Amino acid sequence: MILEEFENTKAVINPEDLRSHYPDFKEVCDVMIMPFSGVIVDTLIAQPESRHIGNISNINGLLPVYIYEKSDIKVAFCLATLGAPSTVGMSEELHALGFEKFIYMGSCGVLDRDLEADKIVLPTSAVRDEGTSYHYAPTSDEIDIKTEITEKLIDIFKKNNIGYVLTKAWTTDAFFRETPAKVKRRLESGVQVVDMECSAITAWSQFRNLPAYQFFYTADFVNHEDEIWEERTDERQEDVLVFWDIALKIAKEI
């Protein structure tokens, strides 16, 4: 099986080989925050605390990177592009440029109707229904997030009185193929939310021995019983910058 070909050896193309592609990329900092929300990134770009420090690029074009700096914090941020291969590829290049700690934040689909919109979710493990993770970790159905990562996030959330839900995630490449039978099986295995990157980010960060802190905020409901997609747009009332503020709280503590 192709997905059983994990090899813990050096590749032909390596992230550090691409450093020379970015001669003008001069400034980095310790923490990189990667929101999946274009609304968050566009809002931050317009703020005086943000400055453009360079671009990474691929065949789609330039991917701008910024520093957000206030008196008590300095972090980098850039838009995390959708899907496991893209997110991990970006992360590889950003780490090669010098960023050492990563925070990922984005919405997730809900499989359990008891999870309301705009709830914070901390994934403890993820079902590996994508292809990227199998090149960073041996074959398995699921991958666990390191206990010390989860415990650190719990400590930060408790310290800041942030409510959260701990659960297993289902990471899939194909959101148009979340069939009712698959959703039912995932629920039966303890999964409550679905995303597109968690298991791959986890495998990558563990392979590179890097800290990667992930949290979700709940969005649409994949209703397998009635076989309908409930967007829950009216229920999602939280300003997305609330989630950016949570990411900043994490950054201050790590």
C-alpha cells in the first residue's frame, strides 16, 4: 500500500533548500500564528500594529507574511491556506525561514448536534483521512496530539477563563464526501468535529519535533440523521477577532 511507505529519511527536496528563494525575508520572530480565516487576516493587515515582512510563494502566487507587534507581544501571522498539503507545505517553509512555534486556528464542522456554534474545541487526537500525514508518521488510523501540548493549552484556557471542549477530530481531504454513513461511524468512534488539516499538522510537527498548538471554533453542523448540511449562519454570532485574541493569549504563554 502506498500509504504504508513512510520513511524517516531525508527527502530529495527539503525546506531548507528554499531559503535562498527569499533573500529579502529579513525579519522573523519565535511564534507564527496561522488563521484559516481571511476575515481575520484582512482585519489584522489594516491595523497599525501589523507590518508586512515578506512573502512565501508557490504556483498560486505570493503568500504575504506579517508581524503583529504591540508593547507586550510580537508574533508573526499569515493566512493558512485550505487543506493538509498546502498548510503543511507552508509550515515547512516558514519554519525553514526561522519561525519555531506555531499556532493554528480555524473553524470546524460539527458532527454532534449538542456542540453549539462558536464553541472552542481542543483536539486531542485526529482520524487520518488525508494523505499528507502518512509521509510524516507511520501508518495508523489515528494520531494523538502530544499530552504536553494539550495540557499547556488547558492551563492557558483555565488561566484566562476560556471555555473549551476536548474531543477527537476527523481530518478529511474531501468535505464533499462526508457521507451519512461515514459521519455515523466517526461519531461512534468518539469524533465530534471535522476539519481538513489537524492530523497532518500533528504528524508534521512531531516529525520535525516542533510545538504546534491547534484550536477550532465550531461552525456548520453535518446532520447525518436528516442527511442535510446546516450552515448555522444565524447561530454564529461571535466576532472572529475573539479567536485571534485567544491565539495571542496562547502566544504570550508559550
